[in-house]
Amino acid sequence: MLVNAESTDRRLSKGIHKMSRTKRVVAAAAVAFLAVGVSACGGKTASGGKAVVVGTTETVSSLDPAGAYDYGSWEVIDSVFQKVMHFPTGGTTPEPDAAKSCSFTDPKTYSCTLKSGLVFSNGDKLTATDVKFSFDRMLKINAPNGPASLLGNLDSTEAKGDEQVVFHLKNADATFPQVLSTDAGVIVDHKVYPADKMLSGTTMVGSGPYTLDKYTAKQSASFKANDKYNGPAKLANKAFIIQYFSDPSTLKQAVQAGDIDAAFRTFSPTDVKSLQGGKGLKVVQGTGTEKRYLVFDSKVKPADQKAVRQAVAQVIDRAGIAKAAYNDTVQPLYSMVGIGVQGHTEAFKDKYGTPDKDKAAKLLKDAGISTPVQLEYFWTPSHYGSAASDEATEIKRQLEASGLFKVKLSSTEWTQYQKDEKANNYGAYMMGWFPDFPDADDDLAPFLNANPFLGTGYNNAQVQSNLQKEEASTDAGTRNQAFSDIQKQIAEDVPIIPLWQGKQTAVVRDGVNGVDKALDPTMFRFYELSK
């Protein structure tokens, strides 16, 4: 999904298409700060017991899984519901959650056996009927702000008895287990949730590790352990509270004052730097999944010349961008495939090595291109946060310092920005990405298939053939070879230059444990926290 750095919409949205999966995006909106009246020293659930209090600037769009495709909502939903499959803590390979086992019986059929004795928090039995109902419901409602688009390749869901579920796919897709591990695969109670519309109010009935004890929009959500839970998560606490803040500065103040136990999403780079070494505080960082790209449109001059694109790739100093714009809260990225994802290579480092203006000059000279090359670079001023300006400025500085480019910076607000790049109005521009699940296909296919969501003008038959090969195979060796070949080709053709991958940052008070496990690339694991 495309990413909004200051209010991350889980959707790539913003008009994105991954195969048949359409992602959407919502711009950040400021809301008035609302005090919650919960302190780290005294937070309790309605049922009693000390709760871990976590602050965030994320917002919740919906408590019904059918209408939620944003990070803040998924934090709540993942705590209350189970899925057929899930990503284990620290893992990128799906494992059974409500299922006992799952496997492909043929390339277009995925069969799962559920665990015996599963029960929703209200006492209703969870059976294959509920699983079929949940997937049918997700597709039927097809909420504009929901994750139904992730199920675009699902043809039908079949329930066989109480424990057997069979998913029939339209096309072979090795990433379907990953799709089942997203919140498009959440299981709801068919006796509680309407089949054709979203459930109103704050009722949430699931079979996950927690139940929602109390929810006040834009203020707080409190959870208590679900004594009927039968799943893989091992709870380190019996209760936790999410406290919502309007902006990073108030979040920072709350954790500094000890009003909350921990804070996660989102801090500015300067906030992170100022919090490091703070009294009674610990800053913990882990690998994130947010990425930033410099995108070319090969239909627009001078980006239509491969030598120009390669010369930019040869000059760009990713470490310099990470330091100048982000205080090293991001890490250099040399592939479109994320760091830590199976199939990742450093194709751009392998081809271009360290920044070298002499090599870049030779590329341009050999192609008969005179210098300095006039290049207009477009960026969007608010959607990706305040550091986007610093990033664009640093890119301009680096390119012009080589003596090979003269760069004009132009900015456009997000709504118009999306329209312009799709209309092939930008030769070079900034774009962010936040994948739905940790698979190399989700980092590549949306950009490189026959109908990419971005205006790049790039169409490579061999790349598309390799995408089809990896999507149709469940063999890791076959898929990794296809991913490697694709990454090499992208480094050669340079339709997109990967710049950096984000780090996740949490700040915790002394005495709070488990944040290193909670800070997982796929989702913040509240159940790992204790105090």
C-alpha cells in the first residue's frame, strides 16, 4: 500500500492496484487532542487488573473488519479476531491460526482444516460455516474503505462439515496463504454480523486473544484477555489500553511524563533523536516495511533515456538521504523487495556499487547526452510528513553536486499528485509503499505487472513472465530465482530507484518488557507487553 507517514493508512491505496487488488488511501487529518484520563500507573480495565497503556497517533476508521483497511483499525481488529492463517511473531511465513492445517491441493484450490472446539467470545461455536460466511460477507459488502480487494482472486469459499474449508481461486496464486493472514481473512460470528452490511456501534465478537472492554472514538480502547481463546499467541498481559493522540508532540509529552507505558506510531525523526537517552525511557527500533522510491516515467523526457535513469542511480547516496532527512531512522534500500523478505537481493548495490559521479558521467557520455541534464523532480508536501521536503532537497543537492544534473523541485498536494503521475505528467517523482504482507510478490507485482498502478511507462515482457512464474509456484527455489531475475532487470532498466526502508520505533518506560517482540513488521503485538 502507498504509505502516509504521519497517519498511516494501511492501504496502498491511494488508487493502487495489485493484480486485482485495489488499494485506497486517506490523507492525514488533524483532530483535537482529547485527554483520556488513563495513566501508566493506574490504567485498569472495567473488569479490574493493571493494564499496559500504549499511546499512538493512529486512528480507527471501523471496528467491523469489512470496513477497515488502515493500521489503527487493524491494531484493534487483530487483538479481537482470529484468522485462518497468521504471521507468527518475528516471522514472514504464514502459519495456522484458527486452522489446524492448510495446503494447496492444486494450484487453484487451498484447503484448510480448522481446530476442534473453537468458540467465539460470546460462547457461540466457530465452525467452517462462519469462515465461509466471513469471506462471502467481505466480498458482498465490498466496502470502499475495506480490504475486500485483497480477495480479488477468490472465486468461492466452500464449507464441508464443521471443520473443513476449501478456497477456490480464479488463478494460481502462491501468495494466497499470505492474503489469508491479513485482516481480509478475519473470522466473524455469522449469528452476530449482518451478511450484507457492516455492524454498527462498538460491538466486537471474535475468537482472538482479547475482547474489547470499552471503546471511545479518538480517545481510547481497552482490552481484556479472552478466556475462550484457542490460538497460538501467548499473552504476557491480561489487559492493555490503547490511548489515542492527535499528533506526535502530545504523544511524546505523554510518554516523557509517564502518563503512558509505551508509545508507538508515529514519531518524527527529531522526536526520536530527542527521546534517546531520556530519563526513564528506552527507544527501541526494529525493521519496518515502509519504503520510499524515486520513480521515473519513461514516457517523459529526460527519463525516457535509460542512461539518464542509470546515471541518477549511480549518483544517489542512500545513506546521505537517511542521515540528512531522517536522522538515520530509516535504512538504505537497494531493491524493491524489502529487507527481511524472502527473495530480497541488493541488486542496485551489486550493479552500481557506491555513489560515483565519474561512472555516471561515462554513462551519459556514452549515450551522447550532454550535461547538465535538466531534470524536474516532483514531491508531495504533506502526505509523507514533514521530512519529505528534506528528502527532496537532499536528492536535488546530491544530483547537482555531481555536476551532471540541474534539478528543479516541484510539489503538488496528494489528491492532484495521484492524478498527475497517472496522466504521465511527471518524469521523476517521489512515491511511498507499504505492503499488505511480507512477500516479494507484493513489493514487485503492483509496479511491474501488465497493469501497474503507477505511471511509469515501463513494460517488460520477461519481468511479467517471471511474475507469472513465481505467482503460480509454491516452490521457494523457483520463486526466489524469479525474484532475483526481476530485481536484476529492474537495476538494469531503472524504472524505479529504491531509496530507503523505514524502521519501526517504540518508546517505553522503565519496567515495561517485551517491546522488542511487540515491535513486529507485520503488526504491533500488544500481547507481548508486560510490566
